[in-house]
Amino acid sequence: MKPRQRQLLWIAAAVIVALIWGFYSADGPQTTAVLAGTVRAATLLALGAMCGMIGERSGIVNIGIEGQFLMSAFFAFTVTSMTGSLFMGTIAGVATGLTMGWLLAAMAVGLKVDQIIAGTVLNIAALGLTSFFYDRSRSLGVTKYTNIDLGPLADIPLVGTVFFSRPPITYLTMALLVVVHIALFRSVWGMRTRAIGEHPGAADTVGIDVLRLRYLNVTLAGGFAGLGGSYLALEAVGTFSRAMSGGRGFLALAVMIFGRRTPFGAYAAALVFGFTTALQNQFQLKNTFDIPPQFVGMLPFVVTIVVVALSGLVGSMRDPAALGQTYEKG
Amino acid sequence: MTELLLAARNVTKRFPGVLANDDVSVELRPGRILALLGENGAGKSTLVNVLFGMYRPDGGEIVIKDEIVDLRGPDDAISRGIGMVHQHFQLVPPMSVVENIVLGAEPTKLGLVDLDEARVRVVELSERYGLEVDPDALVEDLPVGMQQRVEILKALYRNADVLILDEPTGVLTPQEADHLLRVLRGLTESGVGIVFITHKLREVLAIADDIVVLRAGRVVGATTPTQATETGLAEMMVGRSVALRVEKTVAQPGDVVLQVKDLKVDDDRGQLAVDGVNLQVRSGEILGVAGVEGNGQRELVEAITGLRHTSAGEITINGESLANSSTRQVAQTGVGHIPEDREKHGIVAVYSLAENSVLNRYYRQPFSNRGIMRREVIHEHAEAVVDEFDVRTPNVTVSVSSLSGGNKQKLIVGREFSEDIELLVAAQPTRGIDIGAIEFIHRRIVEQRDRGAAVLLVSAELDEILSLADRIAVLYDGKLMGVLKASLANRESVGLLMAGITG
């Protein structure tokens, strides 16, 4: 990152903190609610973005995150409802995500299907299958994941409620951001992953098995989307409903791009997008403006378009050079 | 010292329809430099790819250090001490020098890549072998000469005692090439054996201990620099006597045809690639543009031929201002273009030879009438081109993709020359084609000059510039370093300008 960009980021951060402080002084509960909602929405986007970035860093586009969310949410919900265990449901969600990831890898890496088409297959399959098998009479049967206070940290005003009094998958996501960051930029796996996304031929000549690593990464990445599905069904909502992922898998891709395919960047971007979702929820709840709810509901997506368009202007945001291309040896 | 480092014994490799290596045997001993000489398509690259484990041979055996081996892949070859510097560098541009060198063989500490340890080893290696390079620079910011050092260090880092270099000097200035040859000589002193692939005779004689010449997949001769001459080697490569120098008379320059004024052009990444270039080409002369590749030549040519927008300056052809015109407008003012990338800009591979022969004027009389193409006329024209330009093909209806590189190039030249052109822009006109076709195309370019065309010749092969051009312009970092009279220029003077050194 260039010094000028770094400077801009600090200024932006300072402005945001000042604004939050101002609003908090004016209306404490309202501000807390919006910010808590921001983190809630950001968790799902961050998980999706991590799924996307592991794939894209290895050279594989994953537009099937939406489908991975939905399918995982379905199985997380169903298994919990059958076993009565949130934990088993979460595991089922992650396993579903891994399976969906494996499916994408089998198509995009193994069979060299066009990656956009492979991702679309996941989306359509997930929507169709979950809608068909969804049983309206079924319910979760247990209470969804509840907030866990992190000791004295939870007592800090505003920050405590927003960050340190959250349900388990949210904490897990924050930990995963750190893990993925270290793995991507410091570990052998990360170095090789970035290499196969930029120049698979170079990786091949030093003995790295490009196709195998891509297969592994795309499958593994599915696990993150799977956790996202579990989060959606078992922590955020507490039930399953038709098409409940509601475009957030695509939003996660925007978050990933805006966050420059880095975990922390993506989380910052997820908070921005999460904020628009939270704000929109508050607007609808309080009926602040006399605007049809459909228009207010557009807010996150309008922001997506504006932000993605703007991000092109912000400067060099280069895709991995081999993104979207199948690799042929020799 | 008699230990055999690397050898191919009776290696045969077939590809569909081609016998790429036919019973080839070569040997490399410690401290020796083996030059593999041959034209494009002679089987040099296939042979080294077999030695490096990229291809499996269909017959014969590979010996590494007195042991017959069965290589399963490049990693197998690497672990046995074979290092390869590919013609197209195998580096990851956004990663640092150190990261590129250790990729695939990363030192670790607590499960993470230990870049500090790696850096220490890289610096030590680069000092020992005189391969200075900034270990923390990003590869994408390095000039090609430096990138090549990274490639060599990559092999040395893996303790290679055999180094295979595929056409390593193609991207270097003459001075850089000399430095490379010195580095290689230094490496042999520590017992490393080197396989050096090239088609440049001068280098072979300067560096090799042993020379093996390949033609059409077979070994046609083995010799040493003391016994060989340039003419002798050229004949061995081609299989008949060849003229190494182009016969031409003194140029008779006429009026200015192409005038370029203060031209500025951006490259694909939006960076300034041509930076205020001024030049003139007169009818009846060849202006050669020399320079290491990537110094703005491509952008200059594309701006002149209408393939790329300019950001400032003027381009006039016969007094007509043509900057930012379409390629068709440029062609219609009498400009012929032999493009650098023949597959991308020169031909449409899936079209027939006949269709390709009229790509620049299929829409005009007599080839089209009211929007309908006239098959017979086009075929007649194609047959005339095939005859006159010696394109080897069964007939004119075959798809162009079935032709060899040299024949594709002759077809392009034939197409561009079949109308009287006033300006010829020839970019790398003989890249990757056989010596026979090179001779032919060189002769035709000189003919165009003598007929009165102005010729702008861009080439990365300095020898080509020196033998064809009447005046030589040198580009470095997008700027014109100077224009020399060819009669006063030599490798050294042009080479210094190519490295950006003036005065």
C-alpha cells in the first residue's frame, strides 16, 4: 500500500470514529443497534469473501458462493432440527460447503468447465434443491446461537456490545480472518497459492502441482462459505427460508474485490456493506422516511454498484493474472 | 573429471505428425558448455524439455551423473541438480526476487516461510557468482536482464550443477549478453555444466566448448569452436549454403514519407511507453529501430499502424496526418504492415490461405462486388501470392493454421507487398522462422526499398538491423537515444545506446 493510500485510510478511520462518537452521544441505543447490525451483516460477507479470495488467489473465480451459502444453510438447519444440536448443524453446514467447493473444483479444475458456468450451476442447483426439499412444517426446535459475553470486555460501552458480546460463529469468523491472513501471506501454502493464481506455469516449473493445489483450495474455500451458511441459519436468523441467502453471496464477491483480496481489507469492506444493511433495517423498522420499503431495501445493492465502480478509480486493483483461466501443462 | 553430468542417448520424441527428436545423443561433462545449435523447429527445445522432465521420451534414455534415470516431472529433474532458465521467464511478477527464488523450495521457521533466511542465502549466492540483484525488489519492476539473473539464481539456489539456458541472450543488449557469458564461464569454473541453446552463431563460437547442431530433429554434426566457422555452422544448420549477409546497394533516399513528431503513446497498463519520439523515414531508405524488447517499439509500431491511440504528437504519412486513425485508413494511404505478433495481428488462423491473402482489402474491388466476396478472383490472387512468395502449401483453400511459421510469414509479406506500398512497417519480420525464409524476406524488404518505398524496420535482433538498415534509431525507455548512419554503426555503439548510455 502506498503512503498516500495509507494516509487516506487513517483519515477515513478518524472521520468514522468521530461520526460514531457524535451519533452515540446523540442517540446511544439507536447507534448501538445499527453498529451491532453492521457486525452481524459483516460476518456473513466476510466468510463469503474469504471463500472467494482463497479461490481467486489460486486463479479460480467462484461465483457460486451464493449457492454454497444457501445449500449449507439448508443442511445446517435440517441437521439441527433433526438432532437438536446446533453444533452438529454447524458441522453439517461446513461439510456441505466443502462438498459444494469440491463440486466446483471438480467442474472448474478437473473438467476444465468455464468457471462462471460452473459457479452458476452451483447457484441454480442450490436454489432448486433447497426449495424443493424445504419442509415448511419443520422448525429449528432449539434456540439459535446466543450471545456470549467476553468477560469485562463486554462491559465497555458501545464497543463491548458491538464486538464482545456476540454469538460463537461471529467470534470464530474474526479468528479465521487472522488465520487466513497469516496463511495467505506468511505460510508456504499461501506463497504457492498466490503463485498459481498469478503464473501457474512458473509454479509448475518449480515442481508445484498446480491442478492439485487449485483443487484443494477451492474445496477448502467452500468450507468458509459453509460456515457462512451455518451462520445464516443457526446464528443470524434461526430458521431456514426459501432463497434466504438473498444475494449476499454476490455481495461477498464485491466485498472481496473492494478489500483487495486480503482478509482484513475484506472485513473493512464487509463492515461498510454491513452498515448499509443495518441502516436499511433500522429505516424500515422505524419507518423513518416515507419511502416504499422496496427502495430502502435497495440501499446495500446501490452502494455495491457505486463502490465497485469507484474502486476502479481508487487505483491499482489488479486481478491475479491467471484468474479465470484453465491451466494446461507444457 | 570424466564423470558424465547429463546425457541423452538415442532419444526419440514424437508429437502427432512430427518426429521432434530422432535418435538424438548428446553429452555434457562438468565444467563444460555445450551449445545446441539449430533453427526453430529443429528439436532443440524438445530435447531440453525431455532432459528437464517436461516431456517423456518415446525412446532412448537419459543419464544424469552416470545413472540412467526415468524423469517423472520437472521436480524430479530439479532434485537431481538440473536447473533450467526458460526462454520465457517463469517468474511471478508481483512477488519479490527472494520469493521467486525460493518458491517451491521454501525454508521454513515455525511453519511459516522464513524469508530472512532465504534472503541471506540469495545475497550470498548472488555475490559469489557476480549476479547482483536487489532481493526485495518486485520482479515486475525489474528489467529483463535482471529477471534473467533471478532465473539463474533460482536454479543455483536449488544447488543445480547442470544449467540449461534456452535462448538466453535474445532479450539482452550486447553488453548484457557479454556479461552473461562471463557469468556462465565463471560458473563452469566451479564445476557446473551448461547447456546453451541458441540460433546465434557468434555466441556459439564465443562461449561453447562443444557444439552440437540439430536439424529436423536429428543431430547433423558435432564440433568445437576451434574447428568451426560461422559459414560452416550455418550450412550445417540449414543443410545448404546460405548467404549470411544481405546484398544491397547504397540507399537513394527521396522525399520524407513517414514523419513522427513528439509522439507519446501509453502501453496497456497506461504507462508512458513512447516518450516524445521524433523520426523521419524517406522513400528509398530503411530506418532500423533497435532496442531491447519492451522499450516502446511495440507501442510505436502500433501507433503508426493505427492499432493504438496516441496521447500526444503527430504522425504524418505523405503529408497526411494519421495519428489515431483506423488501421483501414492507414492501410489505404499505402502502408504495409508486417506485425510483430503474426498469430494475433497478421493472420486469422482458422481462415483459409486465400481469405488471409486479402485480409487488408477483401472489401474492395476486384475482390468484392457490392458486399459479396468473389471467390475466383480471391483464389487467383492467392495463387499468385503463393507462387511469387514461395509459400509452401498444398493449395490455397487449406486453413492457414496448418502452415509453418515461415510460410505464414511469407504469406503476410506477400499480402502486404502485392500492392505498391509507400511505407512498409516491418516489426520483427523474421522472428521464429527458418533461415531460408529469413533470407527470402530480407531480399524482398530490400527490393521494396529499391522500388522506392520507405521502410521502418523494428527488430530485437541487432544483426538484422545492422545488415538491413541504412540508418539506425535506438529506443531506450520510450525515448530515442539517437540515430546513427548504418555505415558508422557497430554492435558496440548501438549496444551502448540500447542500454541507455549516451556520449
